[in-house]
Amino acid sequence: MYHPPSKRARLWRHFSAVTIMTIIVICGVAILTALTLGYGFNQRDGRIEQGGILQIGSTPAGATITTNGTPFGSQTPTKLVSQPGDYALTINRTGYRQWQKTVPIQAGNITWATYPRLIPETLTPEKVAAFPGTVKSALASPSSKRYAVLAKPSAPIVTVAMLDSEKVTTKEYALPDDVYTKPTEEQPASAFEIESWTGNEKKVLLKHTFGDQQHEWLILNLDKPSESLNVNRTFGLDSTVTKPVFSEGDGSILYALVDDTVRILSLRDETMSRPIVEGAVDFRLYGDGFVLYVANASNATQQVGYTKKDYKKPRVVTTVAYDGVHNAQFDVGKYYDKYYYLVSHGNQATLFSSTGMPNDLTSKLSLTPVRSLELKRPIIDTNMTDSGQFAAIQDGYSFGTYNLETKQVASTQLAEASAPLPQKLKYLDGFLLWGAHEGQLRTYEFDGANQNDIMPVVPELGATLSPSAKYMYAFAHEGDGIVLTRVQLLDIEQ
């Protein structure tokens, strides 16, 4: 005869069931967490070890992967969880050139290899705009939606090519005659060049060299050319103004070197600030209003430091040796929660880390040396990339990179057949640089790997990726003229 369980028995069964389920859930979460953190069972040693994670991606996606010669089951994007070590990674996609590199997997860390930009096997340049052979100056806008071209250096007429649609269109903008200094019979020399764009891409800064090597800075307003202006006249300045740099998107604020002092020029109210740095030979802008400067040489040394417009005094970061010819260079980047200071002089550079950028002279600036870099020749470019991940230096014949993520140093020699040498490589995106090689545009990854010749190029006129990265644009010679050409990197449906 059936007897129902007692209340105590029912409670015990319920408690046991809940306990078992809780243990199962906790164990499951622990296992999933361990797998996420890269822990796995080493069958060879019979131990649980922490491995690492390799995140793999490609543009375009859907590429097959092999690691150490073994096919990987998933296509890009995907991830590989494995034991620490160096892995020979190969990425293939039909119709594209093979990509390969040895990448590290580090215990407890995530290594990101999502940057590979696959290059089509066949590239056919397409002409999208034609210009006279007199073109000497051209510049892509910050977003690469537009390309400004100066057809003749003697005339301030800028042609803007629109790159943000499938069909490239062009439009001419002329600087009004009363904005710039006209050549005379006594001083007929006159030449213009494009210097920079504003962040909102509505204005272009031109440099005008005239007479006996005098120069003036002109802002061409593309929306309203009649409101274009002469920076030198506006502020009553002569040719001692060098290196004006826009700081705000609308182009209303310029930082510039004026007689070896860094000043702020407000175009809104036509006022010029007090010197925020005195005795400077160079500067660049960083982050939220920081001015990174290099001081004039004194006693065979140079100081580098930073300041802001509201600082009472600049903040000196360090002092380096001066070789009498090549000025020091200084840049700053932020990677995760640390600031990184890259300082170069001669053919050497040092990367320091710090927890911040103290804004007063009473707070201690503590610098920790991270890595020393060196090239064979004097460094001509020192750069922390926008992401903060790479510290990069160039000497015109080679470049070196330190990867803060993987702690790896790479050095790449430019081919001696490259023309012209020396040359400064420029970034197409955060991982890909380009330069000229035997008349072709050649791309290099940040560590010099996966080099590809893409298309003919006139290097001084630049190159860019379209906003969608579907096309790469560059200029090439055609007969007596210059043509803007493009090659397709991605299929339309991608």
C-alpha cells in the first residue's frame, strides 16, 4: 500500500534537488569562466593551465584560417583559445592574396589579430578624375570623404573631389583675389600649396610663398569663398608665423609658432593669446587641448614637455642630447589606463609610461622607461598612433615599431629601389602604412609584414582609403597629365 512521503522527507528531497542544481550551475559558470579566461587541460602533463585567447578577423570577413599548418574550423571573425606560444597564422579567401604572420598567444591575455586587410589578387586601376601635369599639391580630408587638389601652384584654385559616393564628382573653389598678396614685376615669384583641412571639412588652409621667400597663411572657405581670410593680415603678423594647426572642427582656432613662441589665434574674435610656450622650435596638439612642444637647443640639450592654454608654466617632461642638426621629437598616447611618452633624439628613441599628465608643477610626473628603440639614421618622424597601441619611428630608410599589446619590437628596411628615398610612410588606417616602391604604392602593416604593391602612385600627392574602405585612391601620371585613380578592395555586397 502506497504511503506518501512525510513533510520532512519532501523538504529534504527539495533541498537536495536545489543543492545539486546550484552546484551544477556554479560548476558550469566556473568552467565557462575558466574557458573564457583561457584555462584548459594539458593532456601531455595532466594539468590545468591558463592559456590565452587570439581574436582573429579580416576585411573582408569569411576567410579560412590555419594555425601552425593546421586548418581551423571557423572562418573570420572567430577566436582561438590555446596554450601560450607563437602561432603561425595564415588567412585565405578566394580571390584575395594570402595573409600570414606569426602572432603570440599569452597566458591570461587576449591578442587581437582582427586588423588584416586582405588585398585582391587582381587590381585594376580606374581613372575617376583628370588634372593637368602641373599638380604639385593634394590632400585628403580627415574622413577621406574629399580630396583637395591644387591644379596649378601659381593659382589659388582648389578642386575638391567627392569620394563618399560611387560616382566621383569634382568642384572648383577659387580664393578671392583680395585675400592674398599679388605678385609684382619686381617680385613675380608666387606659389601655393595645400597645408591642411579643418575637422568639419569646410575649410582648407593654404600656404602662399611669394617674393623673397616670404609666406602667408590663407583659409579658403568652401561654403562661402567670399568669407575666406588671410591669417597674417587678420592678426598683423609677418612671415614669422610657422606651422599653424587647427584645433577645433570649424577652423575657428589656430595654434601657431610666432617668433619661436606658441600662441593661440582665435578667428572668432580676431585675438591672439599670450605665449603659452616660449623658445619652442616645434609643437603638436594632443588630446583635450594639450600642446606637446620641443624647446630650442641650449648647451647641447633640448627639453620636451607639454602645456595647456590655462597653465601658468609649461611642464617639462625630460631633457635629451642635441646633435646640432636634428631636433628632438615628442609625442604622447594613451593605452588603456596609462599614458605613454615617446621621445626621440638623433637615431634613438625612448618610450616611457606614466599614470597621467599632471597639470600643475607641484604634482610629481613619474616616468617609467618601457622600451628603447633605435634606427641606423637620424629619426625624422616620431609617432604614437591614435589608438595608443603603437610607438613608431622612421628615419626615411626604415621604420621601427613597438607594440604595447604584445610587447614586440619590429624593424623594417625600405627597399633601396624605392623612389624617392628618404621617404616618410603615412598611415591609411591604424594598422596599415603606405609608401612608394618603384613607382607603385606599397602597403606595409605596422610591423612591416604583408607588404603589397597596389597601384601606380605620385607619392607627393598622397593616397587614401574611401570612407567605406571599398576603394583605395591615389594619383598617377598619364601622358602629360595627372589622374586620380582608384582600385577596388571590397566587393559591393561586402
